[in-house]
Amino acid sequence: MEGEFVTIISFGLGEQTFAFDSLKVRNILPYEGNLTKVPNTREFILGVINLHGNIVPVTDMRKIMDMEDAERTKDTSIIIVSPEDKLESQFGIMVDMVKEVFEVPLDQIKPAVFENKMGLIECFEGTVKVKDEFVHLIDLTHVVSQIERKN
């Protein structure tokens, strides 16, 4: 484990910073208000977008994590992820802003500081301190299983 790194993509939700494993991220899109609503879906499903001819559902990370809504700005983005590395398993996650991509030594990732679940997220992969800021790593596979269970 010593000398091993993971590359993560960090994003902001309010004052907090979270991250996904970059290997699960397929694309980052600016939010352009081009979502098509889908009737009878859960409150955290914002709608769908057409991405290169594929229909991709988009979820709201704030709603997934039981956070209050926030105004959408020029920084609001949709992170396209594929936890299973298949085109059919792609979905979008709307976040307040995408921050940066960086490598983190695996031995610097500490157990998550959250004791209780945060919305649908019952566990985090860990927390790392980067540039005087705590970044909470989210397990995308777990998020997908929670979303599927709620549908």
C-alpha cells in the first residue's frame, strides 16, 4: 500500500468538499438547464439528458445527501460516472462545482469522519486532508446500490 496512489476528482456541495475515484468518472459537463423531466421518479432524479446519443439519468447530489437546495450557478456541473464501467450504467450527478483532480497516497486516506449516514450515503471510503481542506471520498458503487434500492 505504501507508494500507491488514487486519483480523485473533488467537487463542492456548499462549504463541504467530496470526491469520487477518477476511474469511475467519464465526463464533466456544465449544467445548461437541458434536463428532460421524467414523471413518477424519485425526488433526487432531476431528469435525463442526451449524451452522444445515449439517454443518461441525472441525479441531484444535494438531494441524495439530504442537503438543502441551492441556486444553480455558472459553476454547477454534471459529473457523468459509470461505476460498473459500462455504457448502460452511466448516470449524471449534479454538484455545485467541480474543484480539481489530484493524486492522493492511499496511506493518507483516513477512516471517514462521518459517524451517521448522510442521506442515502451510509458510508464513505474515507477522508483525506488536501491543502488545509478535508475531502470526503464517496463510494460510487454504494451510492448506485442505494439509488437502485430507493427506486
